[in-house]
Amino acid sequence: MSHDTHTAHDAHAEEHHHHEETFISKYVFSMDHKMIGKQFLFTGILMGVIGMVLSMIFRVQLGWPEANMSFLKPVLGGWINDTGKLDPSFYMGMVTIHGTIMVFFVLTAGLSGTFSNLLIPLQCGARDMASPFVNMLSYWFFFMSSVVMMISLFLSTGPAAPGWTIYPPLSALPKAMPGSGLGMTLWLVSMILFIGSALMGGMNYIVTVLNMRTKGMSMTRLPLTIWSFFLTAVLGLLSFPVLLGGCLLLLFDRSFGTMFYLSDIPAELTGGIERLGGSPILFQHLFWFLGHPEVYIILLPALGLTSEIIATNSRKPIFGYRAMIMSLLGIAFLSFIVWGHHMFVTGMNPFLGSVFVLATLIIAVPSAIKVFNYLATLWRGNIRLTPAMCFAIGLVSFFISGGLTGLYLGNAALDINLHDTYFVVAHFHIVMGTAAIFGMLAGIYHWFPKMYRKRMNDKLGYLHFWLTILAAYGVFFPMHFMGLAGVPRRYYAFNLLEEFDVWTDLNVFISVAAIIGGFAQLIFLYNFFSSVLKGRPTEQNPWGSTTLEWTAPIKHIHGNWEGDIPTVYRWPYDYSVPGAEHDFIPQNVPHEGDLIEPNDHQSYRSPGGGGGHTDTHEVHFSVPNFFKKLFGLKPATA
Amino acid sequence: MTLKPLLSRLLVVLMISMAGIALAAPTQKHDAKADAKAAKTEANESGKAMEMPKAEVPGEVLLAPGADVKFPDESPSGGSDVATEAVDPNPNSKKEEGGPMHSAIKWILFIVLILFVGVLLQLNNVIGLLGEVSGKAAVNWGKWNPRIMLIFMLGFLFATIWEMDHDSQWFLPESAAEHGKDIDYMFDMTTWFILIVFFITQFALFYFPYKYRHNPEKRAYFYAHNDKLEIIWTVIPAIALAVMITGGLKVWNAITAPPPPGTQNIEVYAFQFGWKARYPGVDKELGKHNFRLINGENDLGVDWTDGKSHDDIITQEIHLPVNVLVNFKYRAKDVIHSAYMPYFRSQINVVPGVPTNFWLKPTITTSEMREILQKKGRKNAAVWDYYMFCNKICGSAHYNMKIKMVVETQAEYDKWLNAQKATYVSMNEPEAPAAPAETTPAPADSTKKDKKIALLN
């Protein structure tokens, strides 16, 4: 388990203490993982606010399509025409940029980037990431990519507008819509930079988790947060390059006259040569090959954070630690073979469609296991409702709601009538836009003391939570019904088509709920920034948590621990162990008696330190034993 | 802490609230009036737009980059009312609000909302100070949060049921196509399963934090795993999903199978931003087409040298005889569109260069569906029509790209079809007739017939 690198790295860390730190090296081009995590957080929050403002604007358009929007002229300028109507192509541009920012910049970089950077070295017991320099680069590539994306909002032809999924030929033909001009090119440039950032970060996370765990920290003693960050990084490393390829081919089609995605396009429409022989569906395959793992890249870290927060705040081990790891593995593996469910109605070979139906509905099984395990963790716990815990419970609620509607969409025959309707919008907003965001917020509330050495205001946290959960359900739940009635998505207005005009009142309700939800986030922003500046100082381990990050000193030091890195003796979920003095035992507290060697079997059952759990059978029930008994073999004894 | 900071905060709260109310009240009243006026003026506008003759104007509607972003003035389908507003504003409409006063009101409202958030923040401080003055915490969040969770859960579950009932009036009625019955059956079966899981899990999720709320005197129950339970709640969902998969795939395979023999073909052509249909005519075969032939006069790129195309009829509406299998063959001119007919439970992308098709058997005529909708309480059911909508982002006017569909008895359908003229015939008539309702106006150039082009189909 590479304990040797541990000592070598320790020596290396000593050298760093002699470095002089300037403002630039400490706060700007920092190579310390804790600072980089905060940089990702700040940029993620900033992009989140921008994405939210965009959504407010187009929610105003959808809720009140007849209204005069000239009051937005100071902000949007010429995109509001003389009669006060928002330009439809800019509307599509806002929808596109909103989706792109939220999916990639906030929920991938802002969620994975922040918490992987903060927690992986601390919870694994490492001094820093495997390559602090590459880590720093990964943040600055992300920053550059954000800048390019923001610049694209200010172009005279508008930002990229073919939807965040940028299907060609709409995105490949600059003449097809204004947003397919320079805005689309900048979008592609920004994404190429972003993919670079994601790959660099991902490599770092994987290497650190595999190679730099402290003494005694076997893989099955890792907290579930680390398991999810690790698998997320693997997902990213394997799938982002495919999007990179897809984007490069799209750039070629746009600028160099190639025909990867284009066929039967006459010369007048391309503004150049005619295009023949390619297939737009190729792009969709390449895009969704990333696109589907991407949504699990978003979800898995949120689930990992939730596991930790629910266990800590229920004062109970997470139920079924091993099953949770298995389901993470199952979700991660299956996520690579389900991308076609985004393409059921493209006209692809129906047999291929059936394969994707099978894989997609199977992926519901590990997801269900996780939900049941969370419920079992709460059962007979001693539940402390901190704001982080509230958001974690909110995540589970949204995950249940959104996951269940996925069962309709994953079944191809049902998807025929639901694809690209508001049903899909409701589904993905609930799983990504609320569940994953709640995970991010829960993580911020829970690890704020670790990041900033201060506490956030709890009362404001509760207010923020209740307003947000009500607003979020108010916005996205009714959308299911719109989708069931056949209302398409990405429509600038509904009032022109009698068929969809009946939904006007509901759209007003949704828009009002969205605006309330938007303003509720101001409470969070105020809480966050005022606590950074003048929150009350925290104690060492405010939540009574067992994981290693709380053993590091409150004041951040380069290298995380002053002396030796703690050695780990037990798994991370020794909460309320019967017979123990306190209701939690940190991972680095040794057992009475001998040091027990890391071993999957024993570390999971955590013998010593209190007698384990209430199993009185001589032969302990376990899955391997179950099958052994089934086949008449001798089961293992405890 | 003395009473002074408490009182000063209360004063601030009062002042902000009063300012907010003072600003918000007349704003709302003024706004409501302005909106009512605006709505009325626009209703007049849209009425006018609808009456304009739907002359089919050929030609490119793609916008050049950097062009002043306006709507295409010609919109062959349905008349985009908003576009007409933007491009051709009625001088009367300038009377409505739009000036600086209106903007100022909206911005004041925005500031009021921000101030309201400030009020909430101050109230939070007030409550904290009250607590300090009285000696104990003003609000025992440890006690109240679990209760609010319980109340939320009950309200949430109730609201779910209420909404399903309330919004059901707008749900789609029974399927208007035969295969849709199987889809709806699968849907209902899935819904039952989902509702059971939803109610049980959401109940447990919000009930447990209440039931097992924190008690510093007690310890939680150390229960780390139970493999038997894990197996149970793996196997049961797996069985349920297996049922959904097999049922769903049966329906899927039936729908995506090749069209049965004898199915009529109708070509449906998508372009920015409208649809056209091409009927095969008496020879029951569609003429060949080639994208290189697409130009102003020949928007569909039909190869008029092919004899089979001479009786093809290009229309702006789709008429279907009831209870007759029809196969829609889709083609796109420029970008990906999607042919979505929610009442028929039919959707498939229309991709340039990748021909797709979807076959179905309509079972409910337009007049029958109007009665069904009337009974459901849909307003304007008497003038309702089936439509095919574009359902894949295709550009600026994606939201207004539709084509009317009519399902009628065989007799009515034959009558309609016989009244149409073959496009080739009308193209080659000696003088172009005035305002033809559905055929291309300009006469074909004789040079076109000489082009020899590799045919695609």
C-alpha cells in the first residue's frame, strides 16, 4: 500500500516550510490544495449566480410573454427590441449558456473541484495532491474557460444558442442562427479549456487516492466521499476526451469545410461548399458518451458528501458501507453504456435502443439501493438537523423524485411522447439542478469551518433551506404535468400556440417561485461572505466527525499536519459504538491492544473499541457466506 | 446586550418594510393596469396577424451572421405573432407602456425585493437579540426544525396528490393512434409503481428526522449493515424493473418495426421554420428527390424528371383518413427538427441526410377528438385541431413551427385529396394561377429537366 511514498513525501513536505509565501503565491497561483479548493468554490459560486440571473430573465419571458420587457434594456441593451420583446435568438442563447454554466462550471468544477481538492488529501491523510503544480493549472484553465464563456455573452451576434447540447447542423452552420456564429466558436474554445482543467484535476485525484493514503488507510477504510470523488475522477478521465474529440470535429466542420456531421446540406446554406456524407447523429453519440457520465460526475460527489453528512449528523454509521461502495461502482460502470437513452427518437437502430433501455433501467437498481441505505441510516439515529443535514435530506428527497421520473424516460416507448418536453426539463433539473446543488450547499455548510476556520450562521441556514426547498419544488414539480401534456422545451413562448396557451397561469406560478428561489439565494450569499469575514471562530471538530480532516489544525498549514500524518486504525463510521465513552471514535484512535492490520473483513466490522454490533450468530451473515451455505460449502466464521 | 441595539434594529426593519410597501403597492396597481392594456393591444395585433393571407413565400430564411437580429418576415406556418410585432409594429401599439416610467417601476420592484431579503436578515438579528435579552434562545431550532420537516412532508405529499388531480384536466386524452394505447398502458403501470415508492420513501425520509430527533442523553442504534436487507431491496426493484423493461421493449419493438405492407407513405419535409407534406398521388409512389435541386422554386428538392413525381401533391396541411395505416417519411432541409404529435404518441427526429420514418394508424377523427376535449372542459374545443410541432431546437422561430393535421373519414379525405392539384401540373400551367393555396407558384425552368444528377433516396 505504498507506505514508502508516505515517508518520502513527508520529507518533501519539510522543504516546503522554508518557502517564502507572497500574496501571489499564497492566494493567486497557490499550489496548496485547500486554497485551490476555495478558488474553485468562489468561481463556482460566481458562475452559479450568473447562471441563475440568466434563468431569472428567461423565466420572466416565459411567465409573462406578453409583457413589455424594456425595463431590462439597461442590462440587455439591443436584445430587447423597440416594442419591449426579448429577442428569440438571444433567449435561446441565454438558455444555452445557462445550461452550459450550470452543468459544467458550477456542478462539475464548482462541486468536484472544490470538494475533491479540499477533502482528498485531508481525508486520505496526505500532505497535498500528487502534483500540486498540475492542480494549480487545473484551476487556472477553469478560470480561463469561464472568462471565454463570459466574453461570448457580450458578442453582437450573441452567445452560442443551439442549446447546451449544441447539435449540428444547427451548431455547425453559422448561417443557421445568429448564435451559431462567433459565439459558438468561443463556446467550443471555452469547453476545450474546461476539458483540459477537468482532465488535469481528475488525474491528480486518482493518483492521490491510489498512492498517497496514510498508514492504515486501506481502500475499505476510506470515507464514502473519497470513494465517490475517486470514481467521479475515473468517469471524467475516460469520458471527457470523447467530448473533446467531438468538439474538435465540430470546429473542423464549422471552419475547415469538413463533413463529419453534415450531409445533404446545399452550398447556399453553408455559405461555402456543399456538404455530403457525414451524420449529425455521430455528434450526438460523441456528445452523449460524455454527456451521460457527466451527469453522474455531477451526482456522485453530491451523494458522497451526503453520505458523510448524514452519517455524522445521525450519529450512526452509514448503513451498508460495502453495499454503498458496490452501488457506486455499479453506477459508475453502467453510466458508460446508457448514453443512447438521450437519443431514442433520433431514428437510430431500434435494437440499439433496446440495449440502452435495458442498461438504463438497470442503473435504477444501485440508485435505489443508495436511497434505501440512506433511509436505513436515518432510522433509529440521533438526528441533529444542522443546515448541512437539512440540505442532505433535501438532496435525498429530490433524488427520489427525479430518479423515479427517470424510469419513464429510460423506457424508450414512453420516451417517444416525453422526449424534449418539459417532463425532461423537470427530471434533469430535479436531479441536477436541485439534488446536486443541495449536495454542494450541504458540503459548503458542513465543511465551511474547515475551509474558513469560522462558523456560518445557522438560523440563516435554516431560512435559506426552507425557502429554497419550497421554491425548488414549486418550480420543477409542475413542469412534469406540462411535459405530460406535450409541451416542448426550448420554446421561447407558449402563448402563440393555442394548444399550450392553457399553461400560462402555471407558468406564472413557476416564474414567481423561481424568482423567490433566486432571491432566497441572496440569504446564502450574505451568510457565506459575512461568515468568511466575521463569522464566529470554530472549534477543532464542530460536528464530532470521525474523519481525518478534522484532526488537522484549525489554522491551515502547508502540509496539513504539523508533525506526522495520523495513522488510521479503523473505518470512518464508528459513531455511537456500544460501550464506547463518546458517541464517536475518530479514525486515528487506536484500538485497545494490538494494532490491527488493515484488512477488508475486519476493518469493516470494526472489532475492538466496543464490541462491534449486536450480531449474536456464531456464523456471521454476509453475502459470501450466504452463497457458500447455498452451495453446501462451509461458511467462514466471524 | 442592551435594549438599544435591539430597538434600533426593529426601527430599521419597520422603516424598510414601510418603504417597501409604499413602493410596491402603487407599482403593482400601475403595473396591473399597464399589463391589461398591453395584453389587449396585443390581442388586437394577433387577431390582425391571423387574418393575413398565408402566401407561401419560397426562399431562404436563414439569417446571416451579424445581421440585425430580426425575425424572418415570411413565416409559412401559422403566422408568428410576436415576429409581426417586432418587425411591423402597428403605430397604435406605441401607446402602450415602454417608456422610462415603466422601466423605473420594474427596477424599483427589484430593489424592493432585495430590501425584503434585507428585512429577513434584520429580523433574524432581531430574533437573536431578543433571545439574548430574555436569557434563552428565542427559537429553539432543535425543537422546531423536526416539526417543520413533518409539516413539510405532509404538505408536500398532499400537494402532490392535489396537483395531479388539479392539472389532470390538461393531460392528454386517450391516444389518437392505435399504438398509443400500449404506450399509455405502460405509462399507467409505471406510474402506479412510482407512486407507491414515492410516497413510502418521502414519508420515511421526512418522518425519521422528526421521530429520531436529537437527544443528547440518548445514543443512536449502531446498525452498520444487514446483507439480507440489501438483497431484498435489490431483488424487489430488479423484479419490478424487469417487468417494466420487458413490457416497454415489447411496445418499442412493435412501434419501431417496419411498416406493415399496404401502409400509405406520406413525405413530411421540415425546414426553418415550417413543414410541408408531399402526397404520392395516384401512382402511390413518391418521386425521387435530391438536395442539390433545392432552390427557391423547388423547396423540397423534388426531382421533376422522375415520372413518379408528376402526380405528387405538395400541401401545407396533413390530412389523414381515420383507421388507415400511414407511414410518415421525414426529410429535413437544413438542421435537425423533430416531428412531434403528442396526441398520436409519435415523435421522431427529422435529420438532414438521415431519412427517418414513423408509421401509425389514427383512430380518432378531428371531430371526435373535439367532442372528447369539450367533455374534458377544454376551452375552444370546437375549433381545436391536431398539430405536428417541431420538437428539436432548430433556430430562432423553433417555438412557432407547426403544421395542421386533420383526421377525417375516408370520404372526406378522398374529397380533400381530389381537390388538390398535382404540384408538377400546376407548376407547368401556361399562366401561374393567382394565390394558389398549397402549390409552388413559379413555373419550372426547362433547363432543370436536362440536369442529370445522381439520385438519392
